[in-house]
Amino acid sequence: VALAGPALACYRAVDEMCVALGHSAFGAVDEVYPTLIPTDILGRCGYFTSFPHTVSMVTHLVEDFDLIEEFRQANAKAPPLTVPRREALVTPEACLSPAVCYHCYQAIEGRTLPERGHVVTSVGRCFRYESKNITGLDRLWDFTMREIIFVGTEQMVSARRQEAIEHAKAQMELWDLDCSIEGANDPFFSAAYATKTYYQVRSDLKYELRLAVEPGADGEARSIASASFNLHENFFGKTFTITAADGQPAFTGCAAWGIERWVLAAFTQHGFEPARWPESLRSRIFA
Amino acid sequence: VALAGPALACYRAVDEMCVALGHSAFGAVDEVYPTLIPTDILGRCGYFTSFPHTVSMVTHLVEDFDLIEEFRQANAKAPPLTVPRREALVTPEACLSPAVCYHCYQAIEGRTLPERGHVVTSVGRCFRYESKNITGLDRLWDFTMREIIFVGTEQMVSARRQEAIEHAKAQMELWDLDCSIEGANDPFFSAAYATKTYYQVRSDLKYELRLAVEPGADGEARSIASASFNLHENFFGKTFTITAADGQPAFTGCAAWGIERWVLAAFTQHGFEPARWPESLRSRIFA
């Protein structure tokens, strides 16, 4: 969806709030990553075995003049797209990022971290194909994720993740939003372990911040997961040979905000009437 | 590539300069668009017949449990990605945006514009597969494009495009960069007409701003196209039934900056020694 006007102002305000949190509370460094991620990187993270149905793969025509010409002529007429031969498309070498933080771990592959660990904040477009469930702003195939990423010792990462949850509660007060924070069972990173059972035991690996949106067709309350606070144990530390200051494979965790969902929930709860918005935000959203 | 530190500060400074230009010189409205673009939209713009070899198409697994399971098991081992059956991947319904401005035209499909026309600025990731030529920062598959987009009467769009070129010259002085602005023959939008000959006649449809970078292996001077200033005549106005204030199909044009190329050229020319940068930029790049 295209964003403009108050919705775009809200989108920016959410992101700026998260960046400010990253800088002030965690001393996070800004990084900007590509949107494409090599299939090999996702493969090493076990993504294709854990979430094969959600991954968006990128292909292009093979470098073969006859196949390109055949494709070109097949599409000289009106849409839809026609692919006359499947072998005209390469086996995907790149995917669309399903989360921002994979790039961060890969970028420090092989490194030994200092005492303070490594804390980054980054925003990027992320992609999860969700089939028929793609409707409106609450479940976009193509969405914007702001993350604060923590890499370091188990103690450091665990403490930072907890602090991020506390800060998120304060954010909710600033925005005057009806929300809940609760444990979740389907972590983005169940890729980390083959046995889902493990996750059912350690239920504290993922917390979701859920914001209330409009009720369903039959009046039941609805909320959408709009941020998550995750621990991945030392999965990425092992996968990318990142060593924490204690000499052990680094632990990682992240706080991740789904910005369009935040926008959706804020306008659902506060509406388009400036007077109903918290005073601290009103002038930024309705400039 | 991941950007951080002075390179990221430079990336932001370039973008902010272009946004400021859009706002102050052209009264542009900010919009944010998706990264994905429906294949049908690109198809209507003739992209698959004009640039089939550069387009990045997005696919995902079909909704078939057996095919998903087969794919999952085939990728349980280490990379590279294995696609056991090509029919497990859907025919692409979406592509990656090759330029920002397609979204803008589609967003105002069917509209009649006011006297002042429609001027938008937007930044987004764009994708053009360039085969073996993808090397370093100067030819990325996945790059960032800032555009100022003009939609209106022929006179309005033509005048705005010319003003954008003049402003770009002033930008170059601010950045103290060695550059040239010259007509180019291979417009992004040759899609607009079947006969390339037409473009050879009207050589003023595209101007490129080229920034000097390091010489080639055998010492020859090199430069990279880092911005372009384009007219598309009324191709998009006709394609998307956009009517200008004069009752005719709208003309369109755009100024587009390739931000990573700008960063590459700026560091190539000024280096990593702050003292060599123009004073007006120094403190922003090396904070």
C-alpha cells in the first residue's frame, strides 16, 4: 500500500520513536541492509526447512537469447504474465528478507565481540508470503520492520531484551494504545531447533506486543501482533561463528516493530480526528 | 551491501538533499510505496517486452502440502537451494520495482489532475538484474532510488524537468563533485514506444548526471550515471488514464537519484579524510 499524509506521518513517528529508543537506551549503531538476501544465508539459518511456505524467492530470466526472446514475445500482449518455459527462469539465488536481523548476524560472521557486545538498529522491508491471509494493512506480504538487535553474552542479551519490553510498555502509554504483551509459541526462529517441543518448554523466547484493532465480523475482539521481543539463544552465534566476550558462541535477541501494523492500530484506536490523539503526537501526525 | 558510519551518513545526506529540493523547489508531496509491484502493472507498462532480461520476479511455493514437504526435505541439508520440481514454484504474480515512479502513476489511475498537476517525492529500493555486471556499489542488483515525479500538462512537466536539471547542477557545486550532464539514448522508458527510432530522433527525453569514479584498469577515465532526468511524454497518462488540467492525457517526467552510486562517487572523489570534504558537508558525514 502507498502511504501519504497522516498515515505516513504516523509511520515515520513510530520509526523515529524506535530509533530514539535504540540510540538512547541501548547505544545502538545505525546500519542499512539490502532487501535481497542470498538463499545460502537463509539456508544456513534453516529457513527453508522451517518456513518454506512463507519465503519469497527472486528469479530472473536465464542468459539465453532464445529463451528471453520467447518470453518477450509471449508477453507482447496484455497481462497476465506468461512464462512459456519454466526453465527460462533461474533457480532462485536470492530471497526477500523475512526479517532484518539475519543481515546483521551475517555481517559480523567470524567476529569476536567486545565486552559491550554489538547492538544495531536497522529498518527494512520484509516479506512473508501468507497466502489468502494477505488483506489490508494487518498482514502485508511486503511490510516495514524496525529492529533493535542485540548480540553478546547470554546475560547481556537476556537483560537487553527484558529492558526492551519495559520500554515498549512506556511507548504504549505515550501513544495511549490499548495493548497487551504476552508470550507467543510460534517464534520466527523456530528454525533454531529441529524439535518444536523445546520451544514449548521454553516459552519465554518470544513475547508479542498485540494492539487492539476493529472487532471481527461477529463482534469478537481482535488484536494484531505489532512488535515482538525475541531471544534466539546461541543459534546465530553458532551458525555465523560469532564469539561473545566470554569466549562462548554469542547469544542474540531482537526487538522488532511491524510499522504498518502500528499505523493501522493507531488509526483504528484514535481515528482521523486530531482531537482524539494524544497531545504529544497530534501535531506530528496532523501537521 | 550494508551501510554504516560515514557511508550511511553520506547516503542520508544525499537523500535529504533531494527531499529538500522536492519540497522547496517543487512543492512535492511525500509518499511511500511498496517494494513489490504486481506483474500486471509492469506488463501494462510494456516492461516485459522492453526489459525482460533485467526484471526480478518474485515467486513462492504453491499451496500443495506434498510439494512443500518435498521442497522442505530437499533443503534439509546445507545450501545451495534445491528446487526438486519447478512446478512447486508459482508463476510470478509480483516483481521487484525497477523504478519508484510506476507506483505513483498507478496510484492516480483514472484521475483528472488540478491545474498545478501532481508532484510527488518518494524513495525506495529498486532492482535491475544486470548479470555479470553486478559488482561493487556502482551496479547493484538492489539499490536505493530517490525520485521527484511530475505529472501534469506537457508544458508543466517539461519545465519542471528542466528546472530539476538546473538544481542538480547546483547540488554538484555544493558537493564539489566532478560531473557531467549529458543526453542519453537508452531511456528506462523506451517501453513507451515500439520504435526505438523515435527515441533516436527525440534525444532530449533523458539526461544523465554522471559522476567521475576511479579510472579503469588501463587508466581510462570512468564515470557512473548517478541521476537521471526523464520525460515519458504521455505514455503513463494514457496507460493509466490520467488526465491533465488541459483535458489531455497527462505527461509525466521524473528526476531520479541512485543513492549508493552517489555515495560511491563522493567517497571516490573526496576520500575518507574529512578535511578533503566540502565544509558544508564535513560535519554531517563525519559526525
